[in-house]
Amino acid sequence: DREGRSAESLMAYEDAVRLVPEEPSAEGARVLALASYEVLRGDRWHECRQLCERALSQARAVGASLEEALALVTLGRVVAELEDRDAGIEHLRRALEVLRELGPPAEAVRAAINLSDMLERSGRFAEAIRVSMEGASHARQTGLELTYGAIAQSNTAQALIQLGEWTKATRLLAEALERPLRGLPLATLCCNRAELAIWQGRFEEAERA
């Protein structure tokens, strides 16, 4: 099951981290950055930050811009959640700029998802909409429309709801949910639809969403 696969993935990254030498390298920085993401998924925030900082140190020592950006995505999330929302947003913004240019596409869209989420939670709804829509567009162009693209659209819908743009949110959700989605992308969009129905006083529809 998914939980079992996640545990196996985390164990694999933990093994890989133990093999990363102290001497800086782009390869070592990438392992540490990717491991930090897996650790974050397990809500191990302090350990995640340590891995991010190790990854950043190695990446910057050898001028590995891509690996630095990968680490900044996760570090930005940690800093925004636990310490300083604005500082975390700036980490995410810098990461997104690099990842849009250097790829891989999934990581660029993940950065857009995280950045737009933090912007929305900071009340910066218009900016959150712009970033998430750009992420969704990039996902469509790179074959990620049904996964990362749908989650980016969910972020757009959430910001539209908070902004009071309910007609636009309704249209976006209807179009997004016409596609053959599964798992987390489907769940997040259904949650958006339920929240919108609650805001509009359509409580029975919210229960069905």
C-alpha cells in the first residue's frame, strides 16, 4: 500500500544519506535534498531542516544551482511553517526561478504548488492565483496535468474561494473534475468543492462532495 511504499522509500533515502561523503558534490547535495523531502512527508521537521542545510552547504560549495533549488523548496516549506512565513516564501520563490529554467518539470511544479500555498495562507490571494495557474500550465505542457497539475489547480481554487471569486472557482473545479483523476489530486479538488459549497450555504451538496 502507499504507506508501506512511503516507508520503504524513506528507508532507502536514509541509507543513501549515510553514504553521502562530507566532501561537497552535486550528487551528494541532490541525495540530501531529495531525502529532506521524504523526511518532511513524515513530519520530521527538525531532521528535515538539518538535511536541507547540509544539501545547501554542499550545493553552494560546488556551484550546483539545481541541487540548491531542490533543497530550497523543502527548506522554504519548513521555514514558512515553523519560523518566518516571508523568509520561507522567498526561499520558495528563488527555488521556483531556478527550477523553471533547469527542471525537472515535476520539481518546478512542486515549487509552484508550495509557493502558492504559502502565499494563499499569507492572504496574498492574487499572487497565489498567478503562481498556481502558471504551475498548472507548466504541468499541462510537460505531461503532469493529472497529478501535479491538478494539485496546482486546487491551490488556484482555494485562493479564488478566499478572494470571493466563487463563480470562477466553480468553473475551474467543474473543468478540473471532468478529468480522470485519482488519489490526492482528486481528493484535494473535492475538498475545494465541498468548502465552496459550505461558503455558499449549500450544505447537503458539501456532504456529497
